[in-house]
Amino acid sequence: MGIDVGAVRAETPAVAEVVHLNNAGSSLSPVPVVDAVVGHVRLEARIGGYEAAERAEAAVEGFYTGVARMVGARPEEIAFVESATRAWELAFGSVAFEAGDRVLTTTSEYPSNALGMVKAARERGVRVQVVGDDASGVMDLEALERELDRGGVRVVAVNHMPTHNGLVNPAERIGALCRRAGALFLLDACQSVGQWDLDVERLGCDVLAATGRKYLRGPRGTGFLYVRSGADLGEPPVVDVSSAHWEGQGYRVREDARRFESFERSVAGQIGLGVAAGYAVDVGLAAIQERVGSLAGYARERLSQVDGVRVLDRGARRSGIVTFAVEGASAERVHAFLGRAGVNVSVARVWNQVWERDVGVDEAVRASVHYFNTEEEVETLVRLVKER
């Protein structure tokens, strides 16, 4: 069954004011998410923060069941965190590395994650190795398999969808190779959660990190971490009174994913993120994936027909992220021009991708579509790019 675009646009009031093609940066929250967040903040103001949290206990617990349902996990495998970067750092930082352990990653890995790997190499003697791309631009699976067969690989850390082009890394096949080799598979899904029909068992990942603000349409400052029960992770790098329990003069860390949580968090944000997960499931994850892919394909086709525009996306399968360069105009200039005309896009700073080579540009215009966008909005983008 398809998506009732008119209905979801009616629950997204901002579409009456802007053409929002910056969903890979921060999407537009639907009314039920906004109402849940604002409603809890008002409750805190009325009766007190602790008291409001107690009254909203069922809604808070609903976050775990809602997110678990969305990604095919169990509620005890889900933790609430404030961002995908924080989720990734907590999981990666809990790996009990030994000197000489290898970490394999991809050329398109997120810069923040790359910094975490380099830090581990500097401080813990880990060896970080970037696996090259295949002809389509995604991680070369044959090269990955050869490296796994060599042994000594503790972690394979890969993004599902990079932030600066439209490719989709073959996460399911990577997961299968990691399971066969006994390597921990850490998947950053910050761009795919909310636009792709994900199932952690099908993906084969041990850890999945995600944010709320992007395609999931949740509040900013929210995210979640999936940790497979029994995954080979040590203690979190940070513990507190919610993630661990005192036992005499020592402590015992929780066994479920909530060992990665902190006592203090945005309760309103957590509730809102749970509502966003339920909203995505109700719209239909498969339908979302199909519509986003169709709109992005349409945008690439139309932009490629504009003189002086070069679409930069790679990969055999592509996401809702559409990146392009305009001859004679910087990405920042195009971004500003579109913004003045009421079209939200962003700038992908390709120079920040330290492990990627031969991209051909330092920056690109990034237009990221979502299921509430329309073909008419894509045509508005194309018309303005022509005018530039």
C-alpha cells in the first residue's frame, strides 16, 4: 500500500512555508512528535521534572518497544542516547581491544567515527585499515573477505549510507561476512533509519547507531543504540547510577543495552523519539523506502539534464541523498541562493572525507528528499538551479 502524501503533509505544517530538501541534515517532525515533546515539557513546567517522568513512565518505556519494533530487535537491546555519534562512541569505546587488533572500515566512513578509530590506534595499539571501494564506489566485498580471512580483525565499522553522496553500502553482505569470521560488526545507520526498511537480524550487525533528527523525523538531541544480546562488548567507557549498581565497594554493570545510558537525559526527547519510531512504522517502512528512492531517482534524472550540473552520487543502490555540483558556482553560493528562495538544502563538505580519494570536488550541494516531498518540489529545485 502506498503513502497518503496529502495526509502526511497535513501533519507536517512547515511544508506550507518551505521546500524542505535537507532531511539528511534534520528533517521536519510531524505533529504527533511535536505534540508529545511539547506536552511533556509543559508537564515538567507544571508539576516538576522528576514528577513528570514518573507520570510518563509508560511513554518512556514505549520508546524501547517502539524502536525495537522498527528495527526488528528486542526492547532490552535498545538504549536511548543523545546522538548517533554518541551511540557509536559508547559502543566502540566498550570494545576490549588488545594491541594489534585490526579494525576494518570504509573510505566513506563518517569523519567523527574515523577520529574515534584513529584515537584508538594512538592510545590502544589498534591497527585501522581502510578497505577500498569496488567499481561502483561501495566497500569492496572481495577485499573485505580477504582481510577477514587473514585474521586478527576485531571490528568492522561501516556506515550504511554516507552523508556526502547517494551510495548505500551492502550492509547485509558485510554482516554475513563478519558473522562467518567472528568479527564484531558496528553499523552506523544514522542516515538509513527512517528512510530504509531495516532489520538488525537481516543486517547481521552486532551494534547499530542511529540519530533521531534525520530521516526518522524525531527531535534533535536524540538517538538510539542497538546492541545485540551476547555481543562481544566490554564495559561502557562511562558508567553511572543508572547503567551500573553498587555492590559493596564495587559495582555491577547492567547486562542489557541500557548500560550505555545515563541517568540524566531529555525525557521529552526520548518520548518524542519513541513516537517518531511508531509514526514511521505506521506510515510503512517499505513504502517509505520505495517512495524516497523514487523521488531521489527523479531528482537525479532531472538535475542531470541541467546544463552545467554534475550529479555526484555513486553506488549500485542509492539513497535519498542527492549530491551535485554546479559549474561556475560554489556549493555555498548555490545553498544560499536556494535558501533565499525558500528551498532548504545543505552543503556536503567532501574535503572532510579524509579516506576518500578522487571525488573531484571539495564541496557539493546536498538535496535529501523524504516521503512527504513531492515531484513538484523537485521541479522547483531544478528550476532554481537552472536560474542560479
